[in-house]
Amino acid sequence: MIPSSAQLVARLERHQVTLYLVALAVGAAAGLLLPELARPAEIAVTPVLGLLLYATFLGVPFASAGRALRDWRFLGAVLAVNFVLVPAVVWVLSRIVAHDHAVLVGVLFVLLAPCVDYVIVFAGLAGGSRERLLAATPLLMLAQMLLLPLFLWWMAGPGIAAAVEVRPFVEALLWLIVLPLAAAAGTQFAASRSRWGMRLRDAALGAMVPLMMLTLAVVVASQVAGIGGRIAALAIAVPVLLLFAAVMVAVGMAVSRLLGLDVAGRRAVVFSGVTRNSLVVLPLVLALPPAFALAPLVVVAQTLIELVVMVVLVRLIPRLIPG
């Protein structure tokens, strides 16, 4: 018996973590066996990611977003963790790789930007508040694009910061925030007025898991050959990435408990603090001068490490924050 579209979407969502790991393996195999795919895959990263963010923003309840954003304790916890405490933690940990400017820039780019896509998935699997994270997503995305250049100037120094072009940030703001957000709002409006709009919305939301799989596969395929050739140089970044995840679990738990959040809110804050926006910052890092050629590989390495960490945290966080 052929399953209905609703049943198929439900199956994809039920097995999404396994499917994401499969997508990573497929992308890695394709990139290693067919190195000539690297350049086309690199070009495809931004449009594929734009589609993923459109589907992500489509899940934002715009009609009730104001109510979710009036949860000042949750919003304050997420903003404080990501834009006050994360920079402090990153500054300390990044001193470990400060002698290698390319690795340093890769570490700073990826660790200073909070995730806005699969963090919602993993937080939900661990019993975190998906709705409040969804409502905060556009704000997190906009804030990181505005603050990331300032953090880079502070932590990497004016010399390295001057080598980072403004144009990729403007393009990212347009292609990864403004257009997907506007398209998602327009689709929701159309869905409230017509049947075809409703069908378009449901189809886009149902495509979330395949789009995430495609994005992960494309990102890995575009960079995995480079990782294989520079594995020794990347090794110094691995302890920083693992330490960051461990520290931010403790920080997220402490801040959310201090602010008196409920269990779902506390779990969501922890995931928001740990999970980074590697998929979104990769196009920015790819636009850096050739001297920073190692930085995109650091971003991809962080993605691979983080997905394993997420699988562990889905089991661990409900035990650390029982409810």
C-alpha cells in the first residue's frame, strides 16, 4: 500500500536524525569519489540553504509571533546566552588557536553564530520548546548578521577583520534572511486566503527534512575533499569545538534556571547555546581571501562534530533537565 503524503512526512520526521547522518555520509562519499563535484556543490550551497530557511521561517507562527516574543524571560535567556556569554566563552577558547589565523577565523565565524534551522528539530526531540525557538529565529538571524563583524573585529583584530568583505554579509542578509522571511510571510498570507496557498505551505513544510538532507549533503560534498587533505591542520580546532559544546550545556542550564524558565524553555535555551549556524556562515567564509582557505574546512568539521553532539544531547538533556 502506497503511503499518503501525510504519512510519508510523518515517517521522515520520525527518522530525521538517522536521515541526516545518511545525508552526511552520501555527501562525503560523493565529494571523495568525485572531487570535481566540489565547485558545483559550493555554488549550490546558498540557493539550497535559502530554500531550507524559507521552509524554516514558514514554520514561524507569524500571526502569534508577538505573543511568543512577549515571553521576555525566554527571549532574554536566548539573547543573553548567544550574544553575551557565547562571545565570552569563544574569546577564551579561541586563544587555543589564535596562532593560526585561518583556523581562528573559521572558529570565530562558526561559534559566534547561533543556529536557526536544525536546532529546532533537535530541541523538539529533547522536549524543548520548538514554538518559542521558531518565534525567536528571525531575531537571532538578524542579530548575528549585525553583530558578527563587530565580534570578529574584537577577537581577530582589525587586521584580519579588514580582510573580511562587507559584500557577503549584505548578500547573506538579502538571500538568507530578507527574501526567505518575506516569501514565508507571503506564503502564510496566501494560505489563509486560498486553497492553492494552503497546498504550497503544506508542501514546503513537508519538504523540511528532504531540504535539510540536501543541504547537509551539498555542504559536505563541497568541502570534504579539502578536509581529507588538511586533517592534520584541522586537528587543533577539534578540542575547541568539543569544549565549546560542553561549556555551553552548563552555561545554558545555569542561565535558564536562574531566570526561572519552565522545563521546555530550559531545554530549548541549552540547545540554542550549543548549536551553531555552520550552514549559514559557510557562504560567508567561502568568500574570504585565499589566505583563509582553511576556514571553510573548520566550519564543515564543526558541522560533522556538532551533529554527533546533537544526537548525544537528545538523550542527555532530558536527564540533566528532567520534567
